[in-house]
Amino acid sequence: MQVDELIKPFPLKEFHPMPRALLGPGAHEMIGPEALKMGMKRPLVMTSGLRGTGIVHKLFESLKYHGLDPVLYDQVESNPKDYNVMDAVALYQENTCDGFVSIGGGSSHDACKGARISVAHDGRNINEFEGFNKSENPKNPPHIAVSTTAGTGSETSWAYVITDTTTDPDNPHKYVAFDDASVVTLAVDDPVLYYDCPSHFTAQCGFDVLAHASEPYVSRLNFTPSLGNALYSAELVGQHLRAATWHGDNLEAREGMMYAQYTAGQAFNSGGLGVIHSVSHAVSAFYDTHHGLNNAIALPRVWAWNLPVAYKRYAKLAGALGVDTTGMTDVKAADAAVAAAIRLLRDVGIPEKFTDVRPDTHPKNRLGTGPTKFYEQAAVIKGDDHDVDRVSHHILGDSCTPGNPKETTFETVRPVVDHCFNGDLDDFLS
């Protein structure tokens, strides 16, 4: 009998590379000199919905001030699409660019990481690289990732997420690609750039961080080097997300969330993710809703679902979120973790189920306006049996699902998905 048959499902652990990083107020002012050190002369700057904030203009002009000749691609969409990546690749090739600078959150960084992989393979379609380490050329152009949100951790990780618009229009597909060759050359996290992030967006991104922290902490990978970072990141979220949401110019809170994002990115980079992210990927595939919002709605339900198999870890998460667990059993403390997550969600004003999400009241969720004809018919989240079934099936094929601590089948996960669409969070507080 082979070793991997005796010790399932993850007998070997792998610590994935992380980039060099500059963190703290003023870090963004270093991108020009850093780009020059990397040999860039004409970088492609990739960004998304930051037009009008002044951030892109300032950083673009800073690159020019230091003698670079940057080219701008500012059409990256939320939940970046395959055609965003390929349009950027075409622009890169047409202008004989020699490096990348991404500015924004996960959408900008993920699209840029995909573009680097494609460029390194002579412009092959990015959808060919879905999966684990599918690239064949480890030498990519240099990439500086400048974060303007505290959420994704994409500037830290070996993962990028793309929506494939070439699939069956009735069954769109959003996938995670994991590739050591996609890791950025330099991460720049500067809390000063977060000041322009609106409150609702700050809150949603903050729950992305909490998902990134909690999932490797309870993951069946049980990767020891990730556990400390995961738990501390959750503690930072509990300490700082409320203030960052409602007092956006609070430097202490913004810096706290900056470190929470970065630390959580380190944790999940090798510690894995789970069904919170699988739910999020599925719902945004069908509705183009914001990833952080999706994570926030899924998180308390998935925590409650996972409690029986990881209650000791969730008990520790309760303490990290500020619950005084003195005198509690681990089981009661684990229940308290779910209650603390719900309280945080409500305190920062996030919708409590998917059918509450409306495009007019929840910006960044492009219901009915996505990239294909399919999305034009998805202006309202229905939450009916068809919705629940198709999301549940999508979860089963997601690359994050195997890391979930509880075994995931259609029959076991479907009630969780149904509750995400239609359930009342008070169900977990009785």
C-alpha cells in the first residue's frame, strides 16, 4: 500500500513562494525606482474602477517622472474576465512593453497575473492555464502590484481568479488558477491609498480578509506554518474592520487592515481555502456579484456547517474576534465565533443573504450588466431551486473545495447554499 493511500488527503505539504514586499505609509512612492531596478522601461499599468480617484493618475505620473514610458490599460472589470486578460496581453505586445504594474484590488492583480502568464507563453489564451502550475515557462515579465484595498491578498499569493466567458452561456465558469510562476515580483501595500475606498467596499473587502484568515486555520491541509498568521489576521480584522469601515481616514485602522490582508494572504497561500470561497466563486460566476460581499454572506453559514469537525479551531477564532471565552466549553466558544462573525457583518452594514443584494443599493455588483447575454437575464438574484442547484454543482468543481474541513457533496452543501440565498442569520443565534 502506498503512503498516499494511508495518509489522506494531503500527506505532503508545500510552502509556496511569496514576493518581496514594501508595506506602510508612503510605500507607493517607491514604485518608480523599483520599476527601474527591475529593468522596466515601458510597463503596462493595469487597473479597474479607480478612474476619478486620482490614484491612477498620481502613480502613472510618478512612473513617468522617474523616466519610464508607461502604457495604461484601465478596463479590468470586477471579477476579471478572460477577455480583460487577453485585451491587456494584446496591448502589451503591440507596445513592446517589458513589465507590469497593477493598481487596485484583487481584480486588477489577478488579471495582471494572468496576463503575465499569457505573455510568457506567446499570448496563449489564459483559460488554458486553469488548474495547478499549468504554465511551462517560469520566466515572466516583472510585476509590481500596488494594492488600494485591504481584501484580496492577491499581491501575496500564487493564485489568480478568472471568469471564463467562453463556456456554455447557461453555465458560466469562474475558476482559480494556482501557479508559482504568477507570484508578483514586488507587493506594495500602502494604507494611505485605502483612504478613498468607500465604506461598503471596505467592509466587503474586510470580510474577504476574514475568509482568507479562517479557512486556512480550519483547513484539512492543517498546514502548521499558516496557523499563526491565520489566527492573528482574524484578530486584526476584529480589532480594525469597524473603524476602517466607518472612519476611512483612521490611519491606525487602515494600517491594521493592511497587515490583516497581507498576513491572511501569507496564511492561505500555502494553507488553502475552502467552501466559503467556492460559494463566492459560484455566485459571482452566475451574477457578477462582488467577491468580498459573497464571502461575507457565505462565511457565517459555512462556519456553522463546519463546526462539528473543527470546533476547537473555531473556539480559538472566537477569542481572536474579541469574545471572552473564559469558562466556555470549546463547543460553546465555537458557537460564539459564528455569533461574533454575524455581529461584525451587521456592524459594518453588509446584506445578510444573497436575495437582499440589489445593484442600485450595493455598488460593485453588476447584476444584469455583465459581459455576455447570460448576465442580461440575471438582473435579480432569485434564490429558487434552480439557483441553489447550479451554485451547489459549481462548488463541487471549485479548486478551493478540497481544502474544506468537512467533506463536501451535493447533498451536504446544498442546504448551506440554500441558506445563503434565503435563510435568516438569526437561525444561528438561538
